[in-house]
Amino acid sequence: MVVSSMVGAIAAGIAIVMWFFKKKGRTLTVCCLLAGFAVAWPLSQALAGPLTALDQIAAWVTVNLLLAAAASTWLFFQLKEKGTKAFTPWVALITPALFVLAAGPFLLPLDLVSNATTQLESGLSTVSR
């Protein structure tokens, strides 16, 4: 968790500097994608409760999954080419958040599994001492 936050902060810093100096390309897009991944887990923690309480879960998941798939496809073809469009870094920044929004109803069970694995790890670390 700490390592992903540090990598995301470094990637966000590099992306901000590149954007400030009007540099474009794959490096900026990859830095924005890494920064988006670093924000995705805290975003999932904050949205787990409200997203699981929504009424129309199937429509919510379908729309966000389609948006996330379209954004991922866009990023794949943009990173495959030599140059990228001007708005591609913004798409890279929000793509992980779109996957988090698509996983809305599954975030609470994932949070429970995450808590269980954390407790298991702490229990195993006390046994091995």
C-alpha cells in the first residue's frame, strides 16, 4: 500500500512536470496511468459503502464496465502507436477509477477479504516469531 502510494506520487509529480513543460507522449500517459492506479485503492475504500447500496446495480456495473473497457482499448492502441493524442493522459488517469466504479457492488466483499488476509498475515507473523 505504501509502495504503491509512493510510486503513484512520483508518477504524478513526473506527469505534472511534463504537463507543465508541454511534453506529450507515452511517458506522460504511463505516468498518469500509474498515478491513477495509486488513487484507485483509496477511492475503492471510500466508495465501497455507497456503491453497494445502489438500487440499479446491473445497469451501474454495465455502463462503467463498458466505459472502462473503451478507455483501456483506447490506451492500448495509443500506447502501441508512436504518438498519443492530447487527451490520452487524462483517459489514462481516470481508467483505474472507472474499473473501481465498475466493481462497485463487489467492493465490500473485497474489503472483507482484504481485512481477512491482513488479519491472517498478522497472525502468521506472530506465530513465526
